Amino acid sequence: MQDKEDQYQGKLVNAALKFRRAAERVRRLPVLAVAVLAALSLSGPALAQAAKTINVVAAENFYGDVVSQLGGKHVEVTSILSNPDQDPHLFEASPKTARALQHADLVVYNGAAYDPWMDKLLAASKSAKRTTIVAAALVGKKSGDNPHLWYDPRTMPAVARAVVKALDDKDPANKADYDANLTKFLESLKPIDDKVAELKSRFHGTPVTATEPVFGYMSDAIGLAMRNDRFQLAIMNDTEPSASDVAAFENDLKTKQVHALIYNSQAIEAITKRMLKLAHQSHVPTVSVTETQPARTTFQQWMLSQLDELSAALGGQQ
């Protein structure tokens, strides 16, 4: 009997202790609420700033990669052309592309009629908050010029400076980050410039040919003697090259008048496949270039890898 009474008394004591603790918590709630509200009022602007993200749409993934390097954690980048196995000339804009542009704070694209669908989409979805950067306009190129501007060593520095100016304007609180990233990015292009200078010193005037003028600006920077321009323009513009242009191209390969064939591995037509096969048969080195940045690489790595391939191809002919 005594044991039961002791158990009962113990339960009463425990219940009383629980009640006292609950009452103490209730009394502290107003104080806690005030403390929480005060902390939020102090950290609110900082939290809002930390959460600020600039939405960027890049027509091509190499521009998107550059924006990501410059914006870091402060940007959310969507690249439209990002498949290295797809021919960019066959791309058709989708409703998903239009939706991405509607929410964009910054848009970067090539211009020079390379991505004309961007002009149409932007015209159909105007936005006062959106800043647009067109690479062609920055380097003085227009429709009718060679549109493969990212192979021109002058293009990306100009694009990077324009991007950082736009980011500084939209997010001045993080200006120091953007400016530091710009300095870092420009320095990271130096190995590319050094490689171009090295190739120029070794191979200036070396005759080469190409299936398309994709690599044209870079070959000009190196000083290569590019042949079969009319053939290349016909292929780029999706027209049939003339019989005489085809014959001249074939002769250059058969007689090894050129030291390398540069070909666009993303857009291989029947006739360009024929030229590639003929180059292999004639033991003319081939160099693959693309119009889309390969996955899991940076713009800098992409450019250097192609320059290294060109160096190996031309070096073997000396």
C-alpha cells in the first residue's frame, strides 16, 4: 500500500515540475519574440542582399560560361545553345526559350545574324529591366561578316567588360566581387594570347584550308594562309559550292598544297565528309573545331585545346 502511495506522490511531483517548466517557457515567449524580431530587423537587408540573384540568359554556352565566371554565386545562368553534338544552324527557338527570356535581367548573345531568333524573341517580349549585350556590336561586326566571333581574341575581353558593367549597375553591393572576377578572367586569357603568339611565330604564312570559316578569326590572328574561302562560305550559308571550287579544294588535299584541314565537327555535310576522307587518304592532318563549348570545360580550356591540336597538326608537317 505504501508503495502505491509513494508512486502517486512521485507522479504529482513530476506533474508539478512539468507545469512549472511550461509556465516558465510561456513567460519567456514575449522576450524571445522580441529578440527574434529584432534580429530579423537587423539582418533583413543583409539577407535580402545575400539572396539577390541576377538571372542571365546566354544564347550560346560559351558566353554563358564567361558570365558564370564573372558573376559567380550572384548569377543564375541559362545557356540556350549548349549541345556540342548539335548543329547550331539547325536550332529552332521553343516556348521554353521564350519563357527564360521573360525572366532575364541580362541577355548575352552573338549577333551578326548568327542567332537571329534572339532578335525576334526579344522584340516579342520587351522588358524595361532587361539589359542586352550583343557581342557583334562590341567588336564592330554586322550581318554578312563572319559570325564566329568567339574565335577572335578581341571578343571575349570586350564581352567580359560589358557584362561586368551590367552586373555592377544591377547589383552595386557586389561590385567588388564582379570587378575582381573581371581582373581574374582577363588574366586567365593570357595563356591563349601567348599560344596564339607562339603559333604565329612558328607558322605565319603556312597554307591551310577549312570546310567552314568557323576558325577564321583565330587563323587570321595566327597569320595562317587560308585557302578555299568561296567553298567555306558556300557551306556556311548552306548552298552548293561550285564545281570549280570543289575541284580546287580536292586538288589542294591530293597534292598536299595545305598543311592542315580545319573542319567543323558539328556540321558535317556529305561534301565535307568527302573532303575529310580525302584529307586522311592524302595524309593531310585534320583539326576539329566546334561552334559549341564542350561539356565540363571552360572557355579558356576549350580554346587552348584546339590551339594545341592545331600546333600538333602543323608541327608534324615541318
